[in-house]
Amino acid sequence: MKKILIGLYLSINLCVALAFSKQSVTINNHKLHYYKVGHGKPVVLIMGYGLTNNFWPKPFIKCLSHGHTVYVLDYIQVDKPDMNMLVDTVHGFIRHADLEHPEVIGWSMGGGIALALANKYQYSVSKLGLISTVVAEPTISQIVMPYTAKDNSDDEKLNYVFGNNIHNYESGNLTKYKQEMLSTNIFVDEKTLSSQKALLSAWMADPDNSLMVRHIKVPMNVVIAKHDSILNPQVQMSVFKNHPKTKVTVIDSGHASFYQHPGQVCDAVLQ
């Protein structure tokens, strides 16, 4: 009981110390929710498939916010989004917020959006931070068989997510990870989930997109999870290892490396 109370105390104080500002803006006729925290050079965060911006952990955000203003973007809710729509939303936000060449950090599907953004609007960002990112390599199998949920209880849904994303995950650590999330409201609605799945599959299978990485002109800091059970880390390594403007860091973790090693991932994407 004492450990739980201490954990809750630290979690609450971390939120206060970070001074989150929850805001929303309309971009291209779509409502976009986001958090803003910190002061300094702008950093934009893009979440992965099927999850809201509440899934980012507070220790990782705290590290990024040292000397930076961090904008933690959510996904817009539309029936049939495509990659261009999501890219244009992020670009529209950068323009609306008058951000001067921010670093854009994307995780998983968010990394694909960051890549597409830098490809379409190459002068809008200073560099990319790509964490366990999807890449468009249609001839190679990227998806690894994931952990499966046993039931539909709230905790089991979270165990499903962390079981997929944390290397050697144990359900006894769920309380700790719940305290680190910005909020436990981490799941997108079913309609958004379905549309994201179709969008992601189409983008990854398009051979034209496989040339995207080699055309990126801004520096890229790429974090690859050694024990990724969502995306094949060898595919990511093969795509990025020879790019002249890429620094690759391999982290001893699962897909959500920023939970297991928040400081190390923070340093890697900001270097």
C-alpha cells in the first residue's frame, strides 16, 4: 500500500511539475487536440496506431521538455483519412502555431507520418526523430505476431497494449505504467481504429512510398527496438543504416522503448 501511495504521489507531482496545457485547434476543418508543455525549441510528437496522445509517458515528455516546447498531438477523427490528410493536418498545425522548423518525433505509425511530412514539406521541419517507425517496404514482412488479449476488461486491454509494446512485460507492473501515462484514456474509437488500419496497410503496401526515405533531406535520429514484437527491427535497420543523414540507436527494449528507457530514447531522438 505504501508503494502505491508513493507512486501516486510521484505521478501527481510529475504532472504538476510539467505544467501541461491541454488545447485544441481547428485545422483544415478538423478539430485537433494537443498538449503543450515546456519552453524552448519546438518539438512535435505524433502517436502510433490505434492510440491517443495520452499514451505518451510522463518521464519521456519531461525529458523532452528540458529546453524545448513540446506539442503532443492527438489524431483527428474522420471516417476515411489518408496519409496526405494526416500529413496536411500536422503541417497545418505547424503553420497555425507559427513553429519555426520544429523537430518532429513520431512513434510507429506516427513515424510514417513524420517521414511523409518531411518528404512532402521538406522545409517545414529541422529534423526527424523516428521511434520504431513503420516504413513502406511492400516486399518485406514487417509485422511480427503480437500478444493477444484474454478478455475485454479495462486492465486486460491495457495489459494487451503493454504486452505488445514492453519487452518481458509482467502484468504486475501495470499500475506503474498506468501512473506514467498522461491519462488512461488511450484508445481511439472503433471507427478511427478501422480507418487507421486501412490507411496504414495501404501506405505500407504502396511501392512508390518505398523510395521515400532516400529522398528525405533533413537529419533523422532513428531509434530501433532490439526486441520489437510489433515491427521487424531488421527491416528498419536495412532501410536506415546507409542513409547519409541518419543516426541509428538500437535500444534494448520492446516497441515502446520510451517506457522502458525514457532518458535513453529522449537523448537519442534529440541528439
